[in-house]
Amino acid sequence: MPRHHRPSAVPAGLVLLAALATPAFAQDARTGAAKPSAICPDLPDLGGTLRRARVVAEGGVAFVRSADADPACPSLAPTCREKAFLVAGNGVIRGASSGAFACASYVGATGQIRSGWLPERALADDAPATVGLDDWIGTWMSGPEQTVTIRRKGERLVLSGTASYGTQDPERVKRGAINMGSFEAELAPDGQDIAWTDGDKAVIPGFRPDEVSRCSVRMRLMPPDLVAESNGAYGGMNVTFSGVYRRGG
């Protein structure tokens, strides 16, 4: 039965890679706004195709800015290159492409997420992972304020999660201005995906992002990462389960 509580350094370096085709100017000619296809979101988009990949280019591979930062990006123009970079062997979650660039998210050793465009030629896709029920089991964390615990119950999974906003801010703690949210759900995954929406007596399979009165979550297991997205119905301002999780020790 669902239970939930409403109200919750990257080193610098630049390397110019071998010349790649530069995508067309990433701006809507009518409105001047950046085209969505040229914007790399801060978190992997579960609404699209995601794959694990790794950096294969030697030397540092710099992240590239999105069109919302500069309408001429992504491109290899010096004004588009960022200071943050990855090196050969670094694993990423890659999503949509824009011209010769792939939107990629990298999870650092401390759990920090860095997303941005990377040259397609600098990446190689990993072989697809085979995910079983036992691969979900464990306590997963995405930063200090998001935790998901998963255990197996027969052919189903029992999931519970807590998320907060403000617990790392001493001033908010002092004022008692902390927002919290939690969930509990039991259902079977569909391969590497699982999604549900709170019902009156039990969770309803499926993600409903536009539902304003019921909490909804979807997750995708991409070992070693668990990617999650939640709607805006969990707790107060800024409480979310959206993030990339790593299994705790």
C-alpha cells in the first residue's frame, strides 16, 4: 500500500579534438530561441533513448556548451568549449545527438553529475547490459538528500525512498525550512525499467508526469547507475527523486 509524505570539481583543461562536422546554427529562425534538440539537459532524459558509453579519445575531451548558453553551440568553436573535461576510460550515460555531438552525463566519484555535449567521435557505446531482479537490490544514493532502497519480494521489487530539500543548509535547518518527501511501492520491473503512480489502495504501473495530485516515478537501471525521474508532486518546493543514483557501500 503506498505511503508518502507531501512536502521535500571537476578539473579544468581544454583540448581541441580533430576537426568534426559543425552542426547547423541551433536557433529557431522565427523566435530566436535555442532549439530543444541543441540543449543538453542536466540529467539523462528517460523519455528518450539512453545508452552507456565511454570516452575512447586520448587526452582530455572537453564538454561543449548547449544552445541555451550560446545559440551557435554545440560546435568546436573555442567559444563553445568548456573547462570541464573527461579522459579515456571515463564512463557516461549518453542520450540525444545534435549534429556531431552527443548529450552525455558523467557521475564523479563523489556522486556529482556533470552533463554536456561531447563529440560523437570521442565516445564508444558499451555492450547492452542484461539486468536481472537481483541487480536492483540495495541502497542507492544521489547526493546527500536522495536515497532509494530496493529489496526483492518473489518476482517483484519493494522500493522505498526519501528525499529532502534544505537539510544541507544550516540557515534553513535553523529556521525549520526543510521540505521532505517519501514513497513506498511494490511492483515488478519491465526489464531495466520500472514506473508507477500512487493509487488509492496500491500503486498504478506507469509514469504520469503531468499528474498533479499523485506522486509518480520512473527509473531505469543502467549498471552501475540507477536513473530516476519524478513528477512535481513529492513534498514542497524543490523536493525531487530525479537524479542518477549509485549503490551505497
